[in-house]
Amino acid sequence: MALDIDLRLRLGRLELAAALRVEPGEMVAVLGPNGAGKTTLLRAVAGLQPVDEGRIAVDGAVLDDPSNGTFVPPERRPVGVVFQDHLLFATMSALENVAFGLRARGVHRREAREIAGGWLDRVGLGSYAGERPGALSGGQSQRVALARALAIDPRVLVLDEPLAALDAAARPTVRRDLRRHLESFDGMRLMVTHDPVDAYALADRIVVLEAGRVTQAGRLADVTAHPRSHYVAQLVGLNLVRGRFADHRLLLDSGAEVVTADAVAEGPAFAAIRPQAVSLHRHRPEGSARNVWSATVADIDLHDDRARVTLAGALPMVAEVTPGALADMALRPGDEAWASVKATDIAVYPA
Amino acid sequence: MTRAAGRDRLPAPALGLAVVAVAFFTLPFVGLLWRTPWGDAWGVLSQPAVRQALRLSVVCSLWATGLSLLFGVPLAWLLARVDFRGRSVVRAMCTLSMVLPPVVGGVALFFALGRRGLFGQYLDRWFGVRLPFSTAAVVVAQTFVAMPFLVLTVEGALRQMDRRYDDAARTLGASRWYAFRRVTLPAARPAVIAGVVLAWARALGEFGATITFAGNFPGRTRTIPLSTYLALQSSPDEALILSLLLIAVSFVVLVGLRDRWLGGIRAPAGAG
């Protein structure tokens, strides 16, 4: 009883090969950069993109399996879709949009409108039933799209970048509303997004998709604490290095070495370091820090209350310091500087 | 206002040439209007023969428009949405009659559907149907030259439309046919209306293919354009008035289209 996806497909330059499972009542967010194949994955689930190999099944019923020629067309799949820019039909009222799926399934006109009205009430838009989509705000049109997708009583609800079409000011409110409306749906929920904030706010579990491959999957806390790719590390704001671990040391390909307090089994491993844990010095520091190295300042990014300093060299890293400290050191891009990190500030985990 | 006009001002030589072009199109009609015996207008239009031709013109052109709509919209959809080999050849074939001299179209129809034509002989032998020189032949000739206008107008609109609206309809449980009927077609409505009106105007004015394929028989195939041509030999005043009638209809169609529907075609899909 779940949504099972294990697919391979080729579309232009994209080669998508991904496997994931969504349990009933669960919300899984597929997170990835643009062009990673997120939307293609959703289209495959909805039946808008046949897979080349593999299998898609809902509650054990196979929807797509080229090995035995099974392909259930989109109109017969138990899948509701909320599209990125909502795609409400402009020639119909909000009510007719929500009633569309029921009418297409042969529900009588009056009954369809009644059910659709109920859905509009549930998303708090009962009084907008007669409005054309053009008269609705972004958040309202998203709620109509959600009601339209849920009105056909699907087992699976998929959402493509549900908040991308909204302006930044409206997003927090819409995100909160969306969360509330999604909670009342007890089927499988799958969302794709490139915005980690959406994933944090809405998903129980995330799957990271990069260049058509799943690079990491798991509970939010695990993924954000132990990134396994530079993309994820950057999203959660961590420095990430990869190397071979042995005897409290991670040896990088570049020859640099990171000393850690924790230990893992010998072999390939990652080390994650918070930018705030990286200290900067003009001259070689003396003290308890076990990791001290010299680097070149590549870039400085100033914010109100902090400065992010990008260091180049054998151990590339971002350090976050206060603007005051930066001013005291008079660091500029191109300068040489010393960096230090305490061994206890480094999280190490097997690769 | 003036600022906008200033931004779009043409260089003087181009402006001069454009003005000549406008004059070129306008002067013939001025000449026509100048010679029109307005006093005779009602007399001419109430002649039984003219009435008959008028009625025939209206009936045939409406039939031709209806047939163009019935077959032209699916054809436009095929050309816009289905990828198949030789699509551009098919499109060229189906819109050839727009650029062909209508007389040639009439000749082609005659040799294809005439009594001894490639297909016409079977129509005659199997069904006893003889198209040439019948009112049905007028409808066929008009449809032949008018349908491409509808096809191209609708095809353009379908092409510009966002196909993801069909995807959305499919995921909601709509078959391809239901999605086409309820989503695609309503969104393309401005273009369909424009295509219908253009096709009708073209059918109403059809002359060459009609006279070649259907002949010139009063009450049966003699439409207003044919009457106009004939009248030019015997009573030029009558020809003038009939010409003016056709011009007025075409002019109203074009002005109406520009303001009300052609704008709709350019609007983004789904928003229209």
C-alpha cells in the first residue's frame, strides 16, 4: 500500500534513473536543482511521460511497466496533479474548474457542481465559485488547483513546485495554508521543489535528485546534518569535503588533511563543517585548534550581521565571521590568510 | 498620444511609399463609388434574378463555411498537434488553393469530380451523383478555396497554445476527445470565429473555381460574383451596385475582425 517508483527514462539530454517509495499519509519532497529531472519524474507518475524501463505502481496496481506492456493513460490513473503555474482553465469559472474532473468522469452536472462547491468551501474559496481564474490571486488560484486535483478523489497527489509561481511576500501564508490543506489528505503525497524551505515546511522525508540520479534520501534532519553532495551542503549552508578516513584523519585528494575528534570506519568519508566554526586569522594562530591551514581569500560576501569569506586552496571552505572582525583583519579578496577549525567542530560520516 | 506617434514615425522615403500603397488600394474603390448610380440601387437589388443570385450566394457560402468548420478544425488540430512525416507537404497540399488561381482549382475539381473524372465517374456510376454544374458543385468549389483560411487561422492559434492545459485535463480524467472539446476548443474560440468569418467572406466572393466547375446557370449556380461579371457586359450600372455590395460585406468583415477577434488570436493561450 504505497506509491512505488523505480524508473529509467531518457528525454533529450536528461537520463533519469530513480527509485523511491511514498507511504500512505506521507509527504515526500523531491529536491534538486533545475534540470535534474524532477518535473519529468512527476510527469511519469501522472502518466504524461512513459518510462523506458522500470515500474510505477500505486497500492500494488501497476501503472507503467514496459517489460509487459502495461501503461495506464493519465485519465485512468488515481493521481491528482497540482501543476507549477496551476494551469486553471481560463474559459471556466473556479467552480467549473474544480468540477471538471468529475464531469470528465461522467458525474452528472448538478452533482459535480455540488461536490466542487464543497471543495471550494474546504479551501476557503466558497465565495469565489463564479470567478474566472484571471480574477484570482496566486495563492487563491493555487487553492483552486489543489481543490481541482483533490476533487477526483485520487490516491496520490503530486505537486510541481507548488510555491514557485507566487511572489515572495505571499509565500509564507500560502505555504501555511497549503500545509493545512495537505494534512487532510490521507493518500500518498509527492512534491518536487528546488526550494529547501518548501521541503522543510511541507515534507516528512526528502529525496535529493541531481542530474537524474538520487544522491541522497531520508528524514530531513539526517539529510541536512549529513549532506552527501555539494548541492545539498550548499542548500543547508555547510562546508563539505570528501576523502579517505583513517586514524582520526580525513585525507583529501588534494593532499590536505582534516583532523577530527569523532571516528568512523576506515575508508571513504565526508566531513561537514559549519561556516561559523571556521576562524580566520591574519597570522598563523597558536592555540588548541587542531586544524590550521593557510588559504587565499577568493571572495567576500557582506550581509548585515555577518560576512561570508570564501577560501580557496587545498582545503576550500566558506568561513562566516562578523563584519567587525573582518574589518579588524582588513582582509580583501586575493589576500593570504590563516584558517582554523577545532576537531570537535567537524562532523564525520562514511561516504 | 503624440509621444507614441513620435516613436513610431517612419523615415520620409518609407512613409512616401506607404502612402502610395494606401492610395493604390483606395483609389479603385473611390472610382467605383464615384460611378455608382445610387438611385438605381434598390431597383437593381430587387430584380428577381438578382434576388435569386443573392439567395444562392448566401445559402452556398453558409454551406461552404459549415463544411470548412466541420473538416477544417480537425485538420488544423492534426497539423498543429500531431507530429508525422510529411506534415509540411500535407499542409502545403491543403492550403494550395489559397495561392492557386481559382480557375485552376476549378479545372482540377472538374477533372477529379467531373462525370468522366478520376473519382467523379464512380460517383456517377455507383451513386448516380453528378456534381458539375449543380448547386452542390458551387458549395464544393467554395469550400475548396475557403477552408484553408480557417485551417491556417485555427492552426496558428492551436500552435501557440500551451499544451500543458491538455495535460492538466488528462490528469483530471478527460479523454483526448473530451479535453479537446472542453479545453482546447474553447480556448481557441476567438481563432475559430475569425477563421469562420474569413472563410465565409472568401466563399461569398468565390468566382473562378465556381464558374469553371459549376458553370453559370441562373438559379442553380449563378452566385453574386458570377452575376456581377455577367452584368458588366450588359448593364455596367448593375455590375457596379453588385460589386459595391460585395465590397461592403468584405470591408465590414475585415474591420470587425481586426477589432474584435484578431486581437484575441494573439493573446497568450489560456488567458484568452
